[in-house]
Amino acid sequence: MASITITLTDQGDTEVIVHTDAEPPQVGKGVSPAQAIAMELLGTAYKRGAEVVYDPQRLPSTAFYLDLLTPEGLGFACTAEVRDRARNLLGRPSVETPRRRGAAQ
């Protein structure tokens, strides 16, 4: 199941920058329904003159999740449960805590 984040930021009165954690489009590569809608939205933004940046680490939420996983960042400041939740939000599996039956990821 795909999860895609798109952030729109005003730059001055007329310019917009769009940051996304979506993968750049590739010819011949299949996409999920969520990825197809994201591609349409990003294409429309590009056609309207917005700068589209495909870089997950530039998204504030993604940067925070990655910070929770690195010892140089906040990795030692939070519990294993918090780090595993950050992994799940990044689409990665839990590695430090046992999975509970019926628990939502």
C-alpha cells in the first residue's frame, strides 16, 4: 500500500514549490492507485508553473522520522516503540519491538 506526501509552499506572491516523497515517474513502471493520483496532482502543479521537487528528506515530517532513527539525531532520546512507529510511517518494518496481534502499524 503506497503512502505519498505532497507539501505545497508559497515562495513570494506568485511562485509555489511542491515537495514530495513520491518516486519520480518512470516509463513502463506500474503504479498503485494512490501513486497515479499523486502523479496527476504533481503533473498539474508542474503545468501551472510550480517547481516540483522529488526528495523525501526535504519534507518536514520525513526528516523528523529519519531523525528519530539516527543516533546522531534523536535516536537515543526516544524509546524503541517510537523508533518503530517512525519506521512504520516511512514504510519500513518494525525491528525493535515485537508485533502485537491486531495492533495497527
